Amino acid sequence: MSGRADSDTGPQTVPEEAERIEGAVPHEKDIRADQDRDQDPAEDGDTEDTEDTEDAEDDAEEPREAARRARWTAAGAGALLTLAGLAASLLRLAGPAPAPVAAAYAAGGAVCACAAFLGARGRTRRALWLLIAGVMVMALGDQFD
């Protein structure tokens, strides 16, 4: 069994245990059905048709909005960290710090610039990992100082 959280293999149980466990905890569908039966549509003043269409529209818009926010966040964070890395590089070059320190800050800023580009193109997972790597390179330059 892999350590991945999204693996679809369940825990290995004996069939008798599985029946006992399934009988003890109600399924989410059963809970929702009980709640729907308890709720009277006349009390809400809304009909079920309008609720279904509103839910469908919200569900359709939500992934697009989340993807858009992720792209903007990755691009913005990448641009901000790029500017911070380049500014730190210029400050280290102007001061008495050794050259590898400034080079590490500049290299970290360049990696963050690549992350900003990937984030703007929608590759947010790769952008996140590049942002982490860029900040680690900058931190390594800080350790040289």
C-alpha cells in the first residue's frame, strides 16, 4: 500500500467487521435524506427547482474561480519574490558581502521568476514547488553571509 493520500484502496477488514462498521455509522446520503425529509419546503418559501439551478450555477463557477485565484496568487507571489531576490542581490553586491551571496539571491529570484511565469500559465503546482526552491536558494545565500 502506498503512502499516497488519494489512493482508492480502503483499509483491509474482515467482511464481518465491515458489516458491523457499516451498520454502526450512517452514510452521508442517509443523513442528507433524513434532513431533507425533516425540512418542509413551504417553510423556506423557495421551491426545489430554484435551489437546484442555483447550486448547479455555483458548482460550475466555483472551480473556475478557484483556478483563477490560484493563477493570480502564484503569479503574484512569484513576481514579489523575484523582486525581493533581485533587490537583495543588488544590496549584497553594493555591500561587503562575498559574491556567492549575491549570486544565490539572484539565482533564487530567477527561479521565482520562472515560477511566476508558470503560475500565470496555469501550472500552479509546479509554480508552487519552484517558489519553494527559489526561496530555499535565497536562504542558502543568506547562510553564506
